[in-house]
Amino acid sequence: MSAILNINQRNAVLNSMVGWIEKKRTALLEANNKDLETYVGNDIAMYDRLTIDDDKIKGMMKSLKELALAEDPLNVERFQFAHENGLHISNRTAPFGTILIIYESRPDVTIEAAGIAFKSGNNILLKGGKESLNSNLVLVDLWHRALTDHSVSKDWVTYLRYNRKETQAFLENPSQRLDLIVPRGGERLISFVKKHATCPVIISGRGNNFVYVDSEADQQMALEVIINAKTSKISACNALDKVLINSGLKNKDEFLKKLISRLQKNNVEILTDGKLGDCKGTSKMKDDAVWHEEFLDYKILMGEVDNLEEAIEKINLYGGGHSAAIITTNEKTASFFMHSVDSAAVYHNASTRFTDGGQFGLGGELAISTDKLHQRGPIGLQHLVTNKWFVKGNGQIR
């Protein structure tokens, strides 16, 4: 990779991208229509992620504008120390080097995730799925136009048109420097990358999020949070999959009746663990394996727990480590829940749908990590860096 681009060059390219997306809006929509027409399958979450419309284009442009205005994440001093022998030691942020983003379905990743990686001074390799090839090729061409506008090498953004076998070979024996891989997609893609990669991988994307309705919950609030978290965008990794209801909830049967009715109006299939009693309009889950599933569909599983500790234990056993929420008026109960649940984001009286880089004030995200190294939850501009030590002396020896 060539020398790191200075901040003015990086910002200029990002601003040019905004202009090119606006100029080539029609071509982008036409390419996306080709992808939608040739898509085969009944995965509504993938189809939703594949679709580009005016709102998504606005979102791409907005993310690029915000990135261009953001502070430079490089060369930020994190620590400094003056040694007794006169050495000055500091730790500063630095680029990873070359990042491979391998993803399914979502052409907007070609803009938003790549934009964050580019602003962070990284060389970018993109490997999108075949279902979004036409859209991705248009977007990569726009990257190359923006880079050329400022006499920057096109090699800063490269699209890899590899099939599965070629991708596996590249992961196992990269033909060029590769410092970090970020897979964006389902569990099969993530497992594939983890199995074959020979460099660090940031695991992103799996949800299986829980809401626990405590015995002291505001029940109207619980209804609104559950409906929003489940139905506002079923293709999102921060969407709700499981609801746990405390057996001591006052007027529990009436609450369940209202909740089931609201879910049915939103065409949500409702499964239960069998402990809630005879709930009309629901069906009993087949086995405990369902607790592990991330649905990404109009489907939800509801179960009953006897206390807070049981709810926490169940979430930590089955959850995806992404997001979990408690609905309660008891601050002490909420605090215990939030400190005990092992998820990247924990909520008190709010929808899990807020687990998002933009909503968390990061100005966008590369991914939402469910790992604990090196960053957990939404990975924003300031997180997509590593660090290096700068040591200045005047001839010191040890």
C-alpha cells in the first residue's frame, strides 16, 4: 500500500463521492433493479437489504458527508509517558493497513463501511455477494471516479470478483497484504470466513435479541417497545427475536392478549415455550434449539420466567451477545440486569433497534461486533484503527 493519504485528500475523495452518487443516481437504481429482478429465493430480510431506493441513497450521501466532517481518527494520542532516562513515549492511533469487507446482499456497505475504512486511512478490498453484483460494480466505479478526481490511486478501493472457491483460496493464502477481515452477513458467511481466514476477523451481524418484561413493567411501554423492536425493520440485526415475561406480572393474561393481538396485526408468527399457558393465536416451539435462532423474519418467540435471575441466565445462554432490554419501573432491578447481561448493548425501557452507529452518535458504523476484541458493539470511525508506539530519544541505550 502507498503512503497514508493526508486528511485533506481523504475528505476530498469522500466529498467527491457524494457528488458522483447524485450524478449517477439513475444508473445506480437501474443496476439495482437488475439485481432485484435476478434475485432468487424467499428470504425477505436479504431482499430488503438488497434493495436500493431514494431513502437509501440519501443515507449513503449523508454518511459520506458526515465522514468528511468528522475529526481525523489517525495520530490521536492515547497515552504518553516521560521516562526517567529522557525518552518520550507516546501511543497514537494508526491504520490497520488493508481491510477486506466481505458481505452479502447490502450494496450500501460498499459506501458506508468502505467510507469509514477509507477515512481511517485503510486500503479497502470489497467482496460482495453475487446477488448485488450490478449495484456494487456501479458503486465501486464511483469510488474510482472520486479517487481519480484527486489524483489518488484506484488501488485504495478494490472489488474482488471471486467465486466461493476463489474466495476460500484468497482467505487461506492472500495474494496481497491483508490485515483485517470484516464479514457482514449471516452465520454461514461468518463461519466460512472464520474457518479459512489467516488474519484477525471482526465478527459482526448476528442478533437474536431479547426483551425481558419485568413484574414491575409499565405494560403499555412494554407493548410499544416490543412492537417497534420486532416490526420496524425485520432485516436488521438489532431487531427483536425473543420476549421473556415475568410470571408475576400483574394481569399477565390481559397483557398477553393485547401483545398477541398487536403482533398479529403486524403479521408476526408467534411461538411460545409452552409455559405461558394456552395463548390463542400462538403455537408451541418445537424444541429448545429455537431459543438460539435469529429469525430475521416476522416471527417471535415468547417465554415465561419466574424471576430476574432466570431471565438473565436465559439471555446469557441463548442470546447472540448483541442487544438485550429490560422493561421495568424499578431502577435497582434495571441496573442489576444491565450489569449482568452479557451483551454488547443493554437497554432499560427502550427498543433494541437503537443499536446502530448512527443512533449511538458515531456517525455510522463499519459493523456491529459481538466479539469483545478489539471493539464491542457498533464500530465507528474512531474504532477502526489500531495503534503504534512512538519513542523519541537522544541516544539512550538499555
